[in-house]
Amino acid sequence: MATSLRGLARELGFKWSTFIQWLKSLGNYNTLPCEVLTALAAIRKTGIAFYTYPIATHTPWLYLLTNVYRFSEVVSHIALLRDLGINTAKVSVIVDAGVERYWKKRCSKLVFDYSDEYWKLFWSAVDTVKSLRREFWCFCEVVIPDYPDDYSRAWGKKHCLWVDNYTNVDRTLENVFYIIEQDRNVNWVLPAQGYEDEPKSILRSLEVYTSYKLHKRFRIGIANLCTTHSAAGIVETLKLAHEFCSECRFHVFGPKLNAIAKAVKLGYLRRGDSWDSFAWTFSRGIEVNRRGKQKYSAETAEEREYLFKTYLKRVTRILLTTQSRT
């Protein structure tokens, strides 16, 4: 990896004048660590973005993912970026619906639908998004709550959110149209749901969204891959999605990084697409502590910062493979 700004610009194929103009548009870019700046430059060049939240670290990041339960953390992070002199108009935020927290439990413990309490939380987050845009000028998208089908390991059986023959896809599509009608002034992410480990099942949602031309206004979230272990299944789903709609801009929820690497290399993730992950919070063979079993392998701020920057290096290398294809 290049060690100087001019070297980085040359490595990514930027003209120096274009690169320095982009750097200045970030604001006080000197406050950004090398790993962060390099990853941001790779995103700028390829147009494929990586979203996450740097949990329990002081590392600045501009592509932020949160959910309606933890939204306040992202607000604090954007304020930190502003304090560092970063132009917050360059920040992009996705507010996820938090379906994992709501639906990932034993089937016997699930309620029939989203509760009134959840909807109050969701619409409160939407209101906060609007305030965030006014205060910081950042770009914000909100994911419409959907009905997953890929938590069978937690549920103890398959298709726990189906109602008779009314599938999770049917319920998701109904919810999408209802939410859009409630507020058309939000940058919604439309969840394209499918069935567990069935790549072709994604096409029904895409057919509906494109028939109503919703893809021209909103991005579409590939929402059936969060728990998929098969990298081949993830890549096949992305392949089918882009073959079905070359105009669509996709966000992929929680895919494995090796699947993203292959999808980028094959051109199944393109400019305008993005993905998210919190896998960097686990060491994956990198020794950071010896405290035994815990939710995350990195617990201290120093450990989190180290693993986050290490993961960003992997993200950068993956994105740079697009340069060898073009």
C-alpha cells in the first residue's frame, strides 16, 4: 500500500489534482488515520461503500450503519467528526430497522407482528434522521422494517414468520408500500426479502419494485443473506439481482467478506452499491486478548481500533481488485 498521498493517488489511478480536490472536500483530512483515509479513497474511486460503526473506538469513519435501537451512538460519532474538522456533508448513514434484535429468538417467543412500541421507536428514529440532515447535512437512508426468513437456527423451525401461505416476502412488500405512503420525503432502503438459502427467491421482490419504478427513487437492500454461510450462495444472489436489474443500486446486509471479494472481482457489486459488516469486532485468528469466551473478541478501545484498522486494510484490498478489472 502506498505510504504517501501522491503514491496513494497514483496507486488508485487518480489524477493528483482530482485527488487533492477530493481530500480538501473532506475538511481536515489530516485527522483521519492512514487506514481510514486509504479505505475512503478506495470507496471514492470505485463507488462501492462499506458501512459499519466503529464500536467502542475513537476511530473516525464516514459510512455509518446503526439501527433504531442504537441511533444515538451515530449522532455522537458525527458530532465527533465535526469536532475533528471533517466536513459532515461527506458522511453517509444507514439506519437499519433492527430486525435481528426483534425477530431472532425462539419461535415460541415471537409475537405476530411489530408492536406499537417498536413503531414509536422507528418513527422517532425517522424524525431524528430529518434533524440530523438539517444539522450536519449528512446523507441518511432508513431501512423499511421487513420480515426475515433466515433465522431458522434461532427459531427452531423454518418459515416462522409466514402466515399460512402468506410468506415473509408478501408481508415485507405490503409493509414497504405502506411505509412509503406514510412519508415520501425519506431516503428509504427497500428490503428485498427472499427465502432462506434460496438465491432465486430474491427476484420476486425485485420484480415488484422495478414494476413500480421504485428502484429509480430508492436503493434496494438485499436482505436475505445475513446468516448465509455459503459464499457461493451470496455471490449467486448478487449475480441474479444485477442481471435482473442493471439499473438498481443495492445495499447488501451482513455478507461474508470472502463473498464480497468475489462479487467485486466478478462485477456483481458495482458503483452505487454497498455492504455492511461488524465482523471486524472478531479477531479471526489475530491475537488480541486471552479473556475467554465473550460476545466480541476485541473488548478494549485499543483492541477495537487495531482490529477495525486491520479490517479496513482488507476492505481496501478487495476494492482495489476493481482497478485490475477496468
